[in-house]
Amino acid sequence: MDGDTVAEYLDRYDETQGLLPTELESFGEQYREQGHLTRDQLYEIAYLSSTRSAYHVESNPEERCREVTRNVRRVSGDFSKIRLITGLSGFQAPTASCVLAALDPDRHAVVDTRVWATLDRFDRLDGRKESFDADDYVAMIEPIRAIATETGYTPAEVGYALFAYDAVHRAGTLH
């Protein structure tokens, strides 16, 4: 995926059912300012990402939400960051990636089956995936960062473009 393709599909992202980057950016600003996210903020992020499972977030104690999101800022490894967030109810790796992308769009991206499929189409990953864990996030973020470096876009922007590319080019159903 070259810079022109990233630009084209970033422009087309609004045509998809994907979450709105501006909303995620707003949560990122709050996260950086507060140093943590509240349960209500995490619920809103989860709702943007996965409406059906967002209600699980409400079962997390408020202080645990703050503790986990504070700790995410303190650890450096991608695997550790994603594992911390997936320790909260309502957060699988794709929804957890929204929290990381909100916090640091220069290092992280929102990922899901569409992003994986596009990376596979561009020979950056092998095989089809329908569910993800922390290892899969790490597998995806590396080629996303490589594309970002090659094109001058942020990993978050590359992730949105990969999502839009699949939304436009996928034949048939998502799963």
C-alpha cells in the first residue's frame, strides 16, 4: 500500500460504517489530560467500536478502569498494553486497539477483521482471521507501522485506510 492508496482510502473512510476518528481523537485528548480513562469514557469507546458488547464495560469497577488505563501509559510493550486493556470486561483486542489509537495515534491503530484482510491482500500478513488476541494485535501493528513509515501517514491513519480498502473491495459478507 503506497501513499496515494492510503490517501484515497482515507478519503473514502467516511463512506464506511467505521467509528469516527474525530470522536476517538477527543477521547485521546481526555486520556492524555486526565492520565486515565473513566468507566463511562471506556463505555463510550467500546460502544463506538462494538455496540453489542459495550454493556460488559459497565461491570468493571470504576477504580479498576482508572488503574488499568493509567498503567497502560506506563508500560512500553505493545503486547503488554493490549493485554492490560483486554483484562477489562468488554474489551477484546479490536476494541482495546481503539483505546491505544486514541491515546497514541502516532504508534497505534484501530484493528479488526477488515484491517487484517487488507494486510493479507497486500501480502503483509498470511491467512484469514475472524477473532484477535494480543499476539494478533502485535502481528498487525508491525506492518501498519511499516506502511506508516513508508508513506508518511500515522499508524492510525493507515489503519483507517486499510479498513476502508476492505469495505470497498470485499466481495460477500464480512464473516
